[in-house]
Amino acid sequence: MASAKNGSFDLWKINIKTQESHILTKENSLERLPVPTDDGNQVVYIHKTGFSYDSVKLLDLETNTSTALVEENFMSQVAFSLSKDNTTLAYTWPNGDNYELRLLNISMPESKMLLTKSRGLPLSPKFSYDGRWVYFSENNKNESSEIKRIAVNGGSTELLPISKWNWGTATGKLKITTRVDENIDAVRMSITDENGHPIIPESGIIHSEGQNGIVFFYSPGEIMVEAPVGNLKIRVIHGFSTIEQVREIKLEEGSQDIEINLNKIWDAKKDGWYAADTHFHLNYGGTNRLDPEDILLDLKAEGIDMAFPLVANLGNRFLEEDLFGWQHKELPMIYFGQEVRSHFFGHLNLIGTKALYWPWVWGPGYDIYGTDDIPNAEALRFGRKQDGLGGYVHPVSVKEPFKEGAGRTIPTGFVADAVMGEVDILELGCLWTDEIGTAALWHEILNLGIPLALSAGSDVMNDLYRTMAIGATRLYVKPEGELTLGSYLKAIKNGRSFISNGPQLLFTVADYEVGDVINTKKNKAKWKVLVHSTVPYNNVEIYVNGVVVDTRKSKNGHSETYSGTINIPKGGWVTARVIGNNSEWPMMDSYAFAESSPIWFNEVGSTMPEAKADAAKKLLKILDFSEQRMKQAYGNHKIPNLLDHFSKAREKLENMVLENNK
């Protein structure tokens, strides 16, 4: 059996009669799916290490040694079946974007034989009892799982059609029509029966999100489901703009129709604001093989107007290269970008670019290109030359990145790149990192006088079952003129934006909007924050040069206005934040958060000397820590480009400190 009783997921042997157990593997990784041979002397199992090579292994219990039968980077959907005579392994294996079904003789691991491949993903193989067939599952174009089989000797695959589902009880059918502001519209939906079991439609991708543990799917506005008769609970939401509607009904045999109406608390597009997810993945190791058109429904239901799915590597495989350049120019718009991954220096997103950057991966931790002398700045410059934007994604995982010992939580390349003006955008909102901690880092960059723009991306892998919704963290942007890719990117760069994982905020100071510059001889100015939120939050906070200067407690309404007065400094910036302590559906992040881009005082990039010097000191400590890490990781390998890049950033920061001391 597999157990994590020792901390890592190891294989154990247990005596059923005495319940005595002893450990078989001590590899400090993840071992699962143990299949013993009939003689009890060997065990085939899956060995996963996270950021290294995964494998299917053969454990010899007599010698207590393991042999890798097959090995590869990141085998997210690997599974196998051992033939009845214990000689042949049928297993799924990645090949580029797809998976293949293969065979091998476990006594001769090099004896690999291709059984079948397809554009889909043949998964979960199982030998038939007589050993003549290999059965497997594969999702079709409608994202519904099908059962297929192929003869062990090869040939064509056969679909095993399901003529009828045996529910074991009486069922009924329910047609659900959803309207948003009186118009039939797409929604996110979750349905459970009286036992809490999810009810899902016959087709379309299904997700289970990890924050609340809720299974959900999307409806285009009209959808039919079949379920056991009895009580059903239906939950419906449309993006961040509507209050969740919950309907409880009693389903009878036969057919029923219901209609659910939702109303927007704020129509962002009507006010010129368009929501984007600048970082997610269409296909990334999941059980489905999605086409770009497949997410149009998701985007409509989530209220996302501009989507930037990123092509990315999965280990040593570069996924979806053929989709780069694919576009959907009508709302919701889709433009593929690229996630460039030097794990060591930090991940980047390049959006609005016309070509892929190479090398896609490099730096310490990679077997190939592991000692390349390339700063992330080179990829960022590449994106900028193509009129695109480039920046760091999921950058900070803790709330206090400047706390002693937390330097490792900031990407190794970020400070040098940001100080040298190479970074266009910073992903302040992301499901896998901390918004408060990332904002603390962002504020210090602003205090240097560097107008680093905001971005936000969910980083969901949409082909997975267990994943969040596209746009769970998002960027709202107010472009000038006609909405195009170019006008949207320009508005991002100019800071006409705010990020959110639920609350939506409109911030002004003396009637100036985000991205504007306040030029006034007055010492004070009135600020106003309009918050539209379907989820609870605690406070509205006003930051001037990184310091909270005003706070208002939540009024607990869905659309509320907060106001006050701030002192106007000689230089710097001001932002507004909405913050909460908790998370509840339909949110999928850990706490409610939204923050605006800055409004600048006197000119974009203006500073206050003390705040600038203090920021430089904090960032120098991170830069020193990052450089020492880099030198250790590269060892004796020559890296003149990287060292020069870090040296220039250090000189710039040190000069900022000296300027304040004069």
C-alpha cells in the first residue's frame, strides 16, 4: 500500500492478519499505484519527484533495489497496468502535447513498443482478464470521457458505446435557463443533490476548485441535466458582477423547467472597463485536450473580455507551439502569450508578442542550458521590441518578503531587472502567491520612481479537473478609444487599471483617475473609492508612498462609496486597496483583495527622498542575497553578463541611497 505516515508518500507492506507493517521505499518523494507480481517478489509502482524526473519503477523485494522501467520529466497523467502473466506493462506516456499508449517487457525495460497514439489523450490503461485487450479512457471533443479498447497486438481502437446509465434510482431531467440583466447569458453553475453529490451535464469540461471544494461547470444560458429525483441545490454566478443566486428545488420524474435571473451590481464594460486574465494555460498536463474555442464559454460566463493563455514548457517538452499566433479578435478576445521559464531567476509572461523567445528555459536546475549566462532581462527586452509587455508572474509567496530570511521568496532576477527598468508588468494578483506580499515589493519599486505596471493572472491549467476558474484573479483596464490588443496593452502600461480577486474598485483623487498625474498647489485633496463587491471585505485602505494614511471599515453593501482627505506630498504616488480576511464562494483565492494602479503626484515617477532611499536599502539586501544565490548555483561557470547586470543594478541603488545622504 501507499502511505504518507512518515511524511513522504512511500510504499509499505502490511500483514492483513496481524496488521503489522514495514516500509518498502524511503526515497523522500511520492510513490503510488503499487502492483505486486503474483510471486510477491516484485512491485511495479509510479515514482514522482516534483521538479525532476518521474518514472515507473520495478522494486525487487529480495534485494530491496528499484529499477526505472521508463523515465521522463513531469508525467502528470502516467498510469499503467500489468498483464496477468506479469511480463508486460501497458502504460501511458507523454509525447509532446499528447500521450501515447505503449507496451514493454518488465524484464527488458528497453523493449518499448508503441501501441496507439491519437490527437487525444489515451489514459488509465487496463489489461483485460484474458490479456487480449488493453482498455483505456479518452475524452472526446465534447470533453466527455469515453471507454475504448485496442488489441494487445495493435490495430484500430474500438469505442465501447454506453447505451444507458444505470442510476439505481428514478431520475428526472431539468432544463435551466439563466438570464443576466434580463438577457439569456452564460454563467458558472454548481448543482448538488440532497446527498451533496455533484450533478453535471452530459458534455463540457467539469472542474473542482480547491479553495472551497465545489464542483462547477458552465452553461451558455440554457442547459439540461439529469439527476436522481429529490432535492437539488443550484448555485449560479456570472463573473464578479452578479450576486450569487441559490435555488433549491424538488426534482420529480419526467422533465422540469426553471429560470434563474441575475442582475449586475456594476456593468464594467458600460463604464469603459474590460477584464483580463493575463496568465493561464489552456492545456497543461490535464485529462482534456482543449481547443481555444472551448474556453469562449468560460470567458463569457466569468466576464473576461481579454484572455492571454500562455504557451509553456512542461519539463523538457514545449507545449502548444502550434497555437502561438492563434487569435480571437471579437469579445471575448484571445491572444496567446508565452511563459518563459528560468526557474532559478523567476518565471516571465510575454504578452502581445509576435514570436516566441528562445531559449524558452535555462539556468540552474535544468539539465540542458543549465549554465547559460542569460539574465531574464534579455527575454523582457525581446518582448518590448515587439511592442509587447513582459513581466514577472507569481512573484511573492509570503506576506512579508522583506522579513529576515524571506529573501528567497522573491524571484532571483527580479530586483536587478526592475531596478534597471527592464520589467513592464508585475503580477500582483495570482492564485498561487500572496497579494499583500507582492504589493509590498511593488510599492518599493514605485518608491524608486519606477512606474511598474500591474497585471493579474489566475495561472489555472484549464484542462485539469481540479483547478480554479479562468479570471479568478484578474486585471481591469480602461483603454482609450476602440478596444484593440494595442489599446489594451497601452492602457496596462500606462497604469489605467486595478487588480482583483473579487471586489471591484474605482479610485479617484480630486477627480483624477488611476494613471493620471495630480498637479496642484493645494496641500490636501479629496479621495473617493467606489467598491462593487459580491463578496465580503473588511477595509478600504489608502496608501501614499507605501504607507497606509487612511482606512475605512466596510459598510457591508454590494455597492458602497468611501471618501476622505489626504495630504499631498511633493512627490510619489497614491493607491487604494480593498482587503478582507476570508474567502467564500464564488471567490477562489484565500482572502479578498483588490488594489488600484497609482495616481502620481506632479509627474509620473516622482519620488520622496526618504521613501526612495529606504526602498533602495531594502532592495539592496534582496539584490545581495540574490547575487550570492546565483554565484553558488553557477559555481565555477563564467557568467560575466549576469554579474555585470547585477553590478549595474547595485550601483544604481547605492547612488539612490547616497543622494539622500547628501
